[in-house]
Amino acid sequence: MHRIGLTGGIGSGKSTVAALLVELGAALVDTDAIARSLTLPGGAAIAPIAARFGAEVLSADGSLDRARMREIVFQDPSAKRQLEAILHPLIGAACEHQADAADQPLLVFDVPLLVESGRWRARVDRVLVVDATEGTQRRRVMTRSGWSGEQVDAVIAQQATRTARRAAADAVIFNENLTLQELAQEVRTLWLEWHVEGTR
Ligand code: ATP
């Protein structure tokens, strides 16, 4: 089975590409969804986070109070590292658990910060980058999420540059001026190539 790391900047079209790969028959491991589920009430990260940061970082329903936690890590880089030291091994274990359960020929890990994190490259066989110009990223996220251009720009500034991401890629889909049908065709071409390799 081939393990593909799928990444790209905000609004590049990662989720769209992931959905197209799933339609073709790939299994998807969504690392953002896993991270969120770990911090819901009763999630595996809740007890160690409360032990380290106190019950004041939990909401009334027992989930992580994300706004409160963001404030703490914003002010204190060591708190950020401690939070990551709790979350990263749990996310990694949950990803592997989902991966073990999959029997599709292609396993896609959707990892928005793959290039930034440095821990993911060794876990996948190929890195697929979805790329788009910053203007297009901004326009898509403003339309999809109702954000201001400044909000999108602030996130883009925190993420890896397009150049750094492309340098880490085994394959790039340039999702710019493509209709959804044309994007689907590009994804199908890659699927055929990697699917054949994955079943060898
Ligand atoms: P995020 O990092 O914010 O989760 P993403 O990289 O997963 O974003 P998507 O959610 O896949 O990006 O795409 C952003 C928006 O742009 C969506 O509304 C999607 O439908 C739209 N979109 C993506 N690619 C195209 C395209 N080629 N043509 C038209 N719309 C597109």
C-alpha cells in the first residue's frame, strides 16, 4: 500500500483533492479531524492537558477551551511545546490506528502542516502538494469562510512558503484556473500512476 502525504496552504484545495481521491477508492486519514476529536469531551488528550495546564483550560462540557489554550500558548512558547508534546504522539498513534484498519491500495494522510512539522516526511512514501497563488487562496477562503483578506493573509504568513512546499513535493497539482472537472482529471492521472505502483 502506498502512503501519500497530502498538503498545501490554506484554501489551496487539499480537502477537494482528498475527496476526489476517496471517490477513486483511496482511504483518507484526516489529521485535523483526529486532533479535534482528541480534545472533545472524553478525548484522550483531555486528561493529560488538564493535568499539565489545570481545569481552567477546559470548557463546561469537558472539551478543550481552544480560545483559552490559544491565549496561553501565544504568550508562552514553552507551553506551546508542552501542548505539542502531549498532542503529537496521540495524533501519530491515532493516525497509525486508522491506517492499520485501511485495506485500500492508497492511503492518503491529509496533513495541512506537513512541510512545517518535519515529523511527517518519514511516515509517507510520497508527498503531494496542492498549490495555488496567494491571490486565489485569499479569494477562495474569503468566499468559503467569510474571512477578511487580512485574516487569510495572517494565516498564509504563518504557513510555509509556496516555494518551500513545492521543494518538498514528489508531485504538485497546480490548482489555479482549473475547473473542478479539470482538477478531477489531474487527480485521476495521479491516482492511476500511484494506484498501479501501490498494488505491485
Ligand atoms: P483549508 O486549508 O482552509 O482547509 P483546503 O486547502 O482544504 O483549505 P478546499 O476546502 O479544498 O481547500 O478549497 C477551498 C475552497 O475553494 C472550497 O470552497 C473549494 O470548493 C474551492 N475550490 C478548490 N479548488 C477549486 C477549483 N479548482 N475550482 C473551483 N473551486 C475550487
